[in-house]
Amino acid sequence: MGAQERERKVYRPLRRAGLEVIPNGVPDGTMPFVFGYRDEDIVGGFSHPYDTPLLVERLNEEWYELAVSSGLLDHRREFLVQLPQGTRTHRASLQNMHSGRGTAPAAWTRVRLLNRWDIMGRGAASAFLGIHAGHPGFAMMALDGSVYVSASTGEIGVDVIAVGHPEGSENILRFLEWFALRDSPYSGRELQKRIAVWLAGRASSAVSRSDR
């Protein structure tokens, strides 16, 4: 897919939700994937059932409070959001996952939060940050990797959690090591390679520091 098509199909809907994409802005060495965290890794979050009055407004308000308090936003209000490669939507990724075909490969993209934004409404409705308004589904991370924020929709409501310093979580690291070696057609070979490369680089850096 060319740059113009991605701009039209992906970046414009995100801009309408208040996220300006900054191409080629992901810091080197960024953790490619976060999963396997446990309760002790979670530093904040909130949940709301779908029948909550003014659900989108409430979700937006509490997301911003969490983003500020956890350090997701830097001084320019920039952070990372995980987007599918190509133009595959969050809904299509979920459909693939539940059908057993695996999920679309995703990668971090650097964004800036604009003055007027609507992450849980227009953002979720864009189909790249959720299924539709009030039903978000996304992964976000601070530029320095200090916090990871995830939103998901369940049967009865929305759950948003913040994981502190995922790079230092033994739970997450053990999961990534297992995932990188997992022999399954549904793991996603490209993602496994990214994780393996990141783990190797992390190990190499640790050895270099110990030799000083």
C-alpha cells in the first residue's frame, strides 16, 4: 500500500479523532509487543459497563486522566499507538483472531494528541482504535516505554489498564520469550521475528553494561 492510500484510509480518520500521525518517529529499541502482564504490573485503569450514562464522554475523561497521571504523554503530548500494517481495521483483526486465521501484523506509530480529540468516540469509530464509538480497542505506549495503556471491550463493558515499565516486568519478558519460540501458524512469524530481535538486543545491551 502506498503512502497516499495509507494517508487517506488510516491517517485522516485518526486526525479527525484528534491524533496527528508523525511518520518514522518511533524511537529505536521500542518494545514491539506487550502482553503477559499480571495484576502486580498494573498501575492504573478503569472499567465501565456499556449502559453507563454518557459513556463516551466518561471514557474520554478517564483516559486523559490516566494518560497524564501515568506519563503516557510527553511534553509535546506525543506517544505511540499500535496500528495494523496496511489498512486492516481493528474489527478485521478481531474477526481474523476469532476465526483462527491469526491477527493482522501491527506496529507502533508515533502520534501527537491535538487540542480537539475524541479517542473513545471518533477514534473508536475510525475502526483503527476500536469497533465503534464507545467500544474501543487499542494499545498505546509512552515514547520512553515507561507505561503501556490498553483498552478492550468485553461482553458487558470497557476495560482500560495501564502497565508500568513493561520492559522490566519479568511476567511480560517470560511471555515474550515463550511467544518468540512458539511453533504455531497463528503466532505471526513477522511479530515473532521482531520480538526475537528485540530480546536479543536487550540481552546484548545488558552484557555490554555488565562489562563496563
